[in-house]
Amino acid sequence: MSKKIKSTWIYDDVKVEFSEPSIQAWESVVHAKSVKDILYYYYTMTVYRRNDKKKWKREFISYACDFQALLCVNGMAEELLKDDFDGGTWQKTQIPDSDGIIWYKKSIDTAGIINEDIYRLARTVRIDEDEKIDWFTVDVGSGNDPRFSPYTGGAAFVSFDMLKREDFMAFVNTVKDFIDKSIKAFNQEQDKNIQLEAGARVVKNGKLYEYKDRIEGIAGCNKLESVYIPGDSLDFKIKTKKDDKDIFVDFHNCRLVSVEDGFITVTDGYKTVHQKPESLEGQQVRIPVETIMYSNAIEPSTKLRFSKKQCMDDFYAIMSDEEKAEFAETPIDALVEKWFGAVVDRTWIFRDEHGFRNPRKTTKKIIKKIKKKCQAEKSAKEMSEE
């Protein structure tokens, strides 16, 4: 959520402020170009009124989470500005003995069954022979203001009537400005995350090591999130190109075949490109590690019921001699800081199926037991060499 981003429209003694945007794009979108790339749009809309002391006091607030009505405002405005008076969408009024004066009115709103933020735009056009005059109405409302029970039909509203075209367009342009800023912030955050994810995975000892660079927001972070070995089943996302455009491609339920030379090779499962699935059964796909933007192991259900000893044995079984030496020689606090996430992820220790009362303490105990085992093996080896 970008807390610094705000766009404000002020008319007389009322201020409408849009803030705290957060965007979730469609699954294949790397960089958002327009509202068409937005799947979910979270933001806060707040209305203030100036009090007798000339200070802004909050009138009501709306938190948009699932029904992003703000994305409709620009299209609604474009529709209202069309002079298609004979298209059947305008309310026409002609008063008798009014010397041919005709009034046209059109209103468009976002109100529905469930309302978070609500916008109603209207335009009235008065035509007198060759003269055309228009004015506008803007209603801004909240269906989830804390003063009302959520989504029960109660709503807080503020109305701006008889607006000049320039005042109406100022509101519309404020909305557009906020959306543009939101998209820009989303793309900047994407670039930052992509850079961190590109360096978060290392191929070593025939395994794939995933570090917490993006989670911690630090490149070269020395905290492990996961360790993957051939035979593991994975879901993961990569950044690639299609038609000279950066896109994300999701891989689902793939089996890891090999990890070597900066690449992973997977088989089976399927991938989705622009929400279209494509089977990978019987195929092998080689993926450059630096293109992986997300990865997650699919653990067999049997591992979810492992005891503490089984969790320890399972992780110990994938350790290299180099890692066993590291465990034997490194202080326990440093081991916990680096390996905690990887040990947890290997058998999903925090899942309820294990029955661990305190998974965090259990994980630390497992790391301590692995360290003791490595120390004992090191001592036995040194004694045999004397």
C-alpha cells in the first residue's frame, strides 16, 4: 500500500481525497498500462467538510477492497459528455409554452447490491434554439462507513449540484490522476520486487536455494526461505517475453527433475499464459533461475503429519557435507536466523496437521538437534582420523 499517494478535489467547503492505493494486476501482467490490467484495486476514499474554524473535519470514509467503483468514473464521464440526445439514453423534457426549450438529462451511477464507494454522475443539457447550456451533478458516497452496518443499504453521501463543466472535469481528472499515480507506484514496486527475486535463488550442491531477499527487501539477504531438491513438486512463476512484451507465466504442480548450471528442469503439471492452461505432461522445460519470480513446494500429505524427529530426519537427509560442517561450527543463533524458514518450509512445520503446540519453538529445537548430530558426526570423524 502506497501511503504517500494522494489526489484531492476541493469544491467550496468539501474535500474528496483518494489515498492508500494498492493494485493486484492480472496474473500475466508485469507492468500495468491501464485500468484493463488491474484485477483488484484497493484504496481509501475520504470526504472532509470545512468547519466553522476553517479546519477540515472528516465527514465519512470508504475502504474499497472488492468492488473498485472508482475505475468506472472516467468511462461514465465520457459517456455523459456524448451529445447523443436521440440515442434513447437521455431523459427528454419539453414544457408546453416554453418557446421550444428542451431539457435533456442523463445519470449514471455505480450503486449495486454491495457498495463500498459509490459515484453518481449526471448531466443536464438545456437547448434553446441554437444555444446549448449544460451543468453537472456529482454524488460521492460510502456504503461501508463505520457509522453504518456493512452493506445494509445505509450510506453516507455528499452531493455537488449545478457544477460547471470545468469543475466537473476537475473531479474526473482528480480520479484519473489518482489512478495514474497508483499504476506508476505499482510498476515501481514491481521493478523493485523483480530485481530482488532475480537474485534470490542460488543453484548449489544440486539443489535450489531460495533466499528471503524480497520478503526482507534486501538484496543478498542471508536468510533462507526454502530449499528444493530433484523430485520435489513445485508451483512457480517466471518472467519471460511474448511478442516483445514482458509477461508472467505460472507453472503448476511440476516435478523438479534437475538443478544445475543456473537452470532448473521441470516436467509434468501445466503452465498458464494469459489464463490459458497448457499441459506439460511428458515434457521437460529448462528454466533460467534468475527468471523465477515466485516458488512454492507442494508437500506430500504424509509429510504434514510428521513428528518432530521425522521433520529433523527429513531435512538432515538433504544436507550436503558442507552444510553439515556449517551446522557443526556455526553458533545456534546464527543457524536459526539463516535456516529457520528453510527447515519450516521443508515439512510445513506450522501446519496444524503436525499437532505442534508451538511450531516456532519446535523448529528451533529441530535446528538444535541437527546441530548436535552434525557436531557428533564431526567429532567421530576427527577421532577416526587420529
